[in-house]
Amino acid sequence: MIDDLPCLMYLLAHDEAAEGPYDRSRTQLLLRAAALVDLASRGRLGEDGGTVTVSGAQPTGNPVLDGVLADAAAGHSWRHLVRTHRKRTLTEVEDRLARAGLLAVREPRTPFGTRRVSVTDRAVPAALHARITAALHGDGPVTEIPAADAALLALAAAGGVRSIVSRRDEKTYRSRIDACTATLAALAPGFEKAVRNLPMTMIAAQGGMGGS
């Protein structure tokens, strides 16, 4: 069963009509952020004076998470780790989902082409969408939302994944989204700030400013 946050974030961001993520460059950043949440929640990443720290040397057994964990070993800011090697992480997530039988991947015919990706079982992302939108539209306290779902909702809102958080939802449920984002401070104060700044990071990244 695939339940790591980068793969779940990818399924939320996938657009079947586009045969890939709703926005490939934005999704790259969301997957990096989701991997950082996952690793921090496992106790593998922390923060010391704004610098990300790594705990333990053993691999997680998940190639996507292990790649991000290796990136963090040199000591960087959360923002740097969200931006760096993001294209690699997107490819690794798609490959992982394809190996699990959840995606069918068609490689581009030219060096400058884009992968075409289809979900093999639409019930899987549909159930995930329903779970996260229920968390958004619910009237219970945010503390009752599973931590992973709160993180996915915060990331979807920050990344403008409109199939999850429409523009109307963004206004109507602003306080609920903010509360979900605030839960990330329990992992690291600097990471919460990095997620709140994701919209600006995405604008900078799409303008060609840093990262690969």
C-alpha cells in the first residue's frame, strides 16, 4: 500500500484530462514539501536555528524519502530543500506509483517532451480527494483531523490545487486552512513558514529562479 505523503500529494495534484499533474512545476515543489513533512513526522528531520537537521543514518526504505533525506544531510533551510532537486523527486514519485501499479507512464518521444501519466484505478485518488475535501468542509475542530490529512490540505491550498481547494473555498475556509497550516509548526517553526511562503516560492521557481 502506498501511503507516503509525496505519493498521496501527487494523486491529489493529478489531472486526468492533462495526463499528468495539474501544474508540473508547482507539483514538484509540493512533492518536496510533502516529503519533508513525512520525514519530520517520522522524527528523521528537525530544526536547529533555522537549519534542517537529520536524525539517524538508516534509510527509510522509501527511495523518494531517502533521496530527500540525503539532500538534507548537508544542512540547509526548509525553503532550500523544498526547491532543490524537485524535478528528480517528481520523477521518483511517478516511478514509485507506476511500480505500485497505480500509474501508467508514457515516456516523451523527444528529449524536450513531457511524460504522459494516467491513473490506473481512479477510485484511489477519488477516495483521497473525498477524504481531504471532507477535512476542509468539516465543522469539527482541526485537532481531530489526522496530521497527514491536515498537512495535505495545507499543501493543496498553498499550491492552488483547485480540485481540492477552489478559490471560493480558499476564502470561505481561510481560518480552517490557516489552522491546518499552523499544525506544521509542531514539526518545525521554520517549516510552517516555508509552507506559508510556497505561493511566492512557486512564482520564483516558474520564473527560473533556482532549483532543478
